[in-house]
Amino acid sequence: MRKIVRWSLLMVVVYGILVLSMPAFAEIPLVSENVVADIVEKVSPAIVNIDTLRTEVYRSPLAPFFDDPFFRYFFGDSPESQERRVPVKGLGTGFVFRSDGYILTNNHVIEGAEEIKVTFKDGQQFNGKVVGKDPLTDIAVVKIDAANLPTIPLGDSDAARVGEFVIAIGNPYGLSHTVTTGVLSAKGRPISAGDSGREYENFLQTDAAINPGNSGGPLLNPKGEVIGINTAILPYAQGIGFAVPINMAKSILDQLISKGKVTRAWLGVYIQEVTPEIAEKFGLEKPKGALVSDIAPDSPAERANLMRGDVILKIDDKEIQSVSELQQTVRSHRPGDKVKVELWRDRKTMVVEVTLGELQEESSGVVSELSVTLGVEVREITPDLVRQYALKRESGVVIVGVDTGGPADQAGLRPGDIVLELNRRRIATLSDWEEALSRIQPGETVLLLLDRGGRTYFVPLKAEKK
């Protein structure tokens, strides 16, 4: 009898624990395949395939010879023999976000398109027209002549959590309305778009399969809301997809529809990250802020007397920890806004006021024997070197050789780079270079200011014993 009582009491305790724990378990959302199917069925009518057509001109490699009468005698001199126009088709995805015919997609999907065809899942087809585009965020809005269209609600990408279940729907390789699933792998990813050279910031990363043709399609959360616009900017990626955060799109939609473009604020500085080595040389306690490596001529920064070598620590009350934070903070303002910029200059802080502008769319001797080396050979600039390296300056010292595996090689220096400063000391002659190097000890970190192609930037590197 006692054993029965004990077991009964134990069962009551276990039951009580399970009952009390049920609310906690209930808070954990479980995503089933039926939920995915329900979401896909609900949103698919608002997802469209976008087919584009543009014309590219291919010029004959023999075109330079057509100026020769002898050559024209045999091959003719008609324009068709020198160049030809070739139609190029493209494909992508989009989704309706306003029932009166407004569709969101990627800018690179419609870039240069002369014709745009929008096709719904039920086969309806419309001619599309670009009403606004923004290359900086890779977002575009296409308008079709239709009304009472199904739409997909726009969610909150800031509230999305890493690890959250996501669904991607698109037109990969022309396979209409393909569904893939995964999780939100990361947020705030800076991405370089392959061969285009364009840099994108603050992207969402997912392991849901995203391939060419998916671009412009929605990335959905478990509620069926759009949290991102899929973009296949890294076609070689395996298991890595990216999406433009929908909050980024929402912040510029009104401008895209009303103006056709986005008007952004402009500070007018070229910036780079503050590394531990740079922080040490500038007297900062820790790496933070954004280092000004150059100032754009006739810019708000120049008019406010910002200087090369300033470290921007704050914009108004917003602390700046990195280059991307500074860029995002400036872009959150409008042209004409006045901001207070807190700087680190000459080992102390100072504050200047800057009126932001409008961002426009795309803007002889050898080193003598010394005890240390940076792994470079430099010479004073001569007319021959100006021609050889297409230099923008005609005085100073230029790198003409880089030792493989040396400090300069590891830091990315290359022949044609002009040395302007060494440890904040101006370098105008070979004697200046040698005198500055003579003060350096092996193992010491050196800060160079270089000019490459007319733009300046700082590079830290460690001196080695010669």
C-alpha cells in the first residue's frame, strides 16, 4: 500500500510539473510543412516572374583596321561589319506590395532593360515600367497597369531573429514559383557584388537556396510577411543566400515612387576602419570610429574644415564604431541637415558642425642602407615614372618595387603607390623618406599615407630588421 501511495504522489508531482511547463513550451513556435504550404498558397498569387530584354552592342575586334582603305576594299566599310546589336534576355522575380500595380524587385534585375514583361502565376501578363530604382541598395519599383491585385504584407526585418525560419520563393533558372526553406543565418552582412565591384551593406543572410532568377523575390517569415528581397549577387555561393532587409526598402519606397530615385545626405569624406595598429598610432584607447583618409573637393567636410587623419567618433549623439555605422548614420539624414561631428584630432576631441550636402550618383634614387625595411623600393617621382604609372602627382616618392612576402606585400602595397606621409611626417623627397625610416625600430608599427589613383588612404605595417 505504501508503494502505491508513493507512486501516486510521484505521478501527481510529475503531472503538476508538466502542466506548469506547458505555457513555456507553448511559446516555442513549431513550423510544420503544412504551415509552409499554407503560406506559399496564400502569397503565390502576388509573386511574379520578370522577363527583361536589353540590347548590347558588340564591336568587331578588327574595327581599328577599317580606317585603312586597303582593308575596306576587301572587307567593306559598312557599320554592320564593325559592330552588331545583340538582344540579351534576363529573368528575375518580384512581388506586388500595392494592389494598384506596384511591384518590388532588385535593381540589377531591371538595369538597362528596354522591355519588361511581368507574368503572374495564373498566366496573366503585363508590360512593366520602372518608376524608381536605387543602385545603392539594389532596389527597384516596377509599375503595371492593373488594379485590385493580391499583395504580400511587408514585415519588420529589424525584429527578425537569427535562427528564425524563412521561406524564399522565386524564379531560379526560369523555374517559376520555386519554393525553398531555411533559417535566417545572419544579419548586417556587408557584401561585395562579384564582378560589378559594387559594395552592399546590412544584408540578411540565409541558407535557403537562392539562385539566379530568384533575385527580387520575397524572403518570408513564419507569419507570411516579407522581411527581405532575395538577391543572387554571389552566384558561386553554396548554401549562402542574401536578401535586402525590407525595412531598408520601406524607408525609400515613397521617394522611389514619387521621384524615381533616392536623395541622400553626403558628408564628403573617404574613410577606412580604425585597426588596433592605427588606434595605437593615433593615441586612441581602443579601435573605434572611422578614419578620414581623404576629403572630397568642395564637399561639406572640406567646408567644415575636416582634415585627413581625423577620426570621426560621433554624429550628433550617435556613437560611431565602424565605417558602416558612419555610412548608415549619414544616409539616415537628408541633404541640408546640420549635424555635430565629434572628431579625434591631435590626440584630443573636438566638435564641428557640418551642413550635409546631396549625394550624387556615381562619384631618382634607391633607399640607402638602413637598419629596418618595409619591403619596398622607392624613387623620387620623375616624368618617366609619371608616364609609367599614370601618376596623379609629379612630386614626392613612389613605390617601384615590392618584396614578395614582405610587410608592404602583406599590407597590399603595389608599384605606383605614392608615399605622402610616414608616421604623420610629410614625405616629399627621398631624403625625407630615409630620414623618417631612420627613426624606426625593428618590430615597430609604421603608419603610411598613400596616394593610389588620386585617392589617399592610411596603411599600417610592421617594420622588419634589414
